[in-house]
Amino acid sequence: MVGEASPPPRFGRYTLIRRLGEGGMGTVWSAYDDTLDRRVAIKVVSGVHRSERSRDRMLREAKALARVNHPNVVQVFEVGELEQGLFVAMEYVVGDSLRQWLTGERQFHEVLAMFLQAARGLAAVHEAKLVHRDFKPDNVMIGDDGRVRLMDFGIAKQEAGPELEAVALPEDARAEISIDRITRTGEFIGTPMYMSPEQLRGLSVDARSDQFGFCVSLFRAAYHTLPFPGEKLGALAQNVFLGNTVDPPRPPGVPAGLRAILLRGLAVDPDARWPSMDALIQALERSLPRPGRQRRIAMGVATVAVLGGVAWASRAREPGCDGGPEQLAPLWNPARADALRSAFADADAETTFDHVEGALGRFVQTWL
């Protein structure tokens, strides 16, 4: 009948609603599960029918992922195969990708909180003996509920399972390859700008390769630049292989020790990286302000403010006030100085405190 709307496309029991995205390993659709009456996301995986082995491997590893039950990993409901291809039905998350979220004005402590959630998701994946192999902000979703979900496991593999047919490209073939586009099975597996040296060489990977991609992502989010220079894959790969990292200025709010933590995760030799994501998480958590730091800094700022108030009051009064040392003692004394120095030390600002202490000392002597 002319003008009659065509029925929506179907994929088994799922009604496909709209295409959400497409990558090197398949297409993701918003869909509706007619049987269970719920909204889902369907990933139709491409490139796995070239051999029985690759299809069986993908099915096996997708089913292993379905057994991962963690709040920071997208929930997989079903894995199967139809005439249209291999598919993965998973939780439909309403929100933005971490990449989109990072385009807003964010304080670093907010950024690190999101990355720590993603890191816990990666740790859970590794606990299931799986390797994601394409960790990047595009593959992390932040739901409207504020919860982070690690997703897009189209190229995940089991640590002990057979490797995908990945081969290292010759040097001359790398020169003009974009560093921000995912590549397909048979070339590289992953997105070049986030890939570990072993991935770039087409070698076997493990959980430490995911750690490398995580550290690239967090480095970029913290310092607004990639840790390794190179506009094209050839130049980038050379710097990754040699461990040539950049040393950008530290933005406000970024802990002084963060770069050293991330550089360990970016080591060329996987054995030199953090032994696990859990170890990396602990190191990142230790880089956060310790409890009481803000209180001590606030106390120090209040001390300086009160001293300034005393100075203003002394100017407003007639000359000849008595008892200056007694008035000053409760406000500025060795215990207060030690507490303020400790607060500055916690904030990695000992040099700044040396200037502050000198200025305060001169002020106190002048006021007295």
C-alpha cells in the first residue's frame, strides 16, 4: 500500500531501532527485545566468518564476557549466531562516552574518579582471564546515573586462547596510517594511538596491554596531549618502541606524582609495568589528596587571613598598642607553622611554603 510504513528490520527476536555506531569490528544498534520486553544494544560482529576457528573463538570469548558481573562492565545478556552474523546483546546505556564527557569543563579529581571506575571494570575483565585490547575513552560509557561502564568488546580475547590473525605491518606501510582509527582483523587489532608496543608489533597481548591503553587515555585526559609524539602511525610507533615520552606542563589540580605513575604503565617492556590493574588503581588512589589535607590547608589560609586582619586592625588604631607578642601567639606559633608546612608538603608545594614562611616571618617581625 502506497505510503504505508515499512516494518522495522529484525535480528532474530530483536527489533532494530537505529544504528548507534560502527567500528572496525562491527555495528552497534539500539534494539528491542520482544521476548523479554526491554531495550537492549545489539552488536553485530563482522569479520569472524573467514574461518571456523575465528568464529568459535569469538563465541567462546563473548560467552566468557557474559559471565563477568561487575557494575563497571556493561552487562551482556546473550551471545549467538544467526544468518545475519554473530551478535552480542547487551545492556543499553543512556549517557555519553567518556570521550564526549571529557569535552566539558572538568576538574581533574572528577576525571580521575571516572577513570578509576573504568579501571575497576578492566580489573574485573582481567579477573575473568579476558583482555579488552581496545581500551579508549570512546569505549567507556558514563550513564545518566553517573556509573561508568566499560564496553565494546568486539576484539576482546582470552589470555590463554588463540590469537587473532594480527600481523605487524611493514615500516613503509605504517607511514600514513591514521593513529585514531581502529583497524581490522588481519592488520592491527586496536586503535593505534592507544596501542602497546606489543600490539603495534603484532605480538601476543595480555592484561598489561590494556594497562598501557588505559595509561595513554588518562595521560591525555590529564595533560591534554598524548604521551608519545607522532601524527601518523610510523612516527608514533617509533616513539612508542623507544619509550620517547613528552613532558608537558602540569595543569592545576593534577598531582605531581601522576606522571611517574602513568609512565610506569607506559613502559616499553610489559614486565616493567604495574603488575596488575589493581596495583595501578592503588597507586592512583594514593595520588589523591589524603584525608585532612584540605582541612590543614584551609587552616593555613585562615591563619594567613587572620594575620592580615590583625595587620589591618593595627593600622586602624592609634600608635602605641601594647602586648603584641601575647596577641600574636595564639594565631602564629611553631605548632601552626608546622601544620601549615605539612599541608603544603601534602600538596607537593614545599617550595611555595618556603616563600610563604619567609614572607610571614618578615611580616610578624614588622608587626611586632
